[in-house]
Amino acid sequence: MDMQDSQAAGAPQNSEAAKKNNKLEGRVIEALPNAFFKVLLEDGREITGFLSGKMRLNRIKILPGDKVTLEMSPYDDKKGRIVYRLK
């Protein structure tokens, strides 16, 4: 089985949309249960943000008023993963 056969057999392909996560900045306006937060983005949208796994493991604390960087999926514009807390 060569490379073309494995692609034809349904092996996952790296598409541009699957790889691309938009990075946006926003400000936390409310802390919700289970490490979820309401975040006001710079463009005025209000979304739900959740802590990424590395931030949970390293116990990075997020408080209302903190500025954060989020990764947004191209498929869902109402949720984002918080990947960095800005100073």
C-alpha cells in the first residue's frame, strides 16, 4: 500500500480549515463554573471561553478583568479556548 492508496482509503488529510485557529484577544467579564468564562472580544462580541489543558495543569488563575488570548475554531464562533493570560 503506497501513499496514494492510504489517502484513498480514508486516512485523515490535513486541510487548511482544520489547522487554522484564529487567535483573538479579549477581556474576561465574568467567571462561570467549571473553568468557563464570559469574554468580551476586542470586536465587541461576547463569547464563552474555557481554559486550555496546559493552563489547567499549571493552575493558571484567571480573574474577571484579566486580558486573555483565545483560539477560536472556524466552525463555532460562540466558544473559544483560553490559551494565554496577558499581563
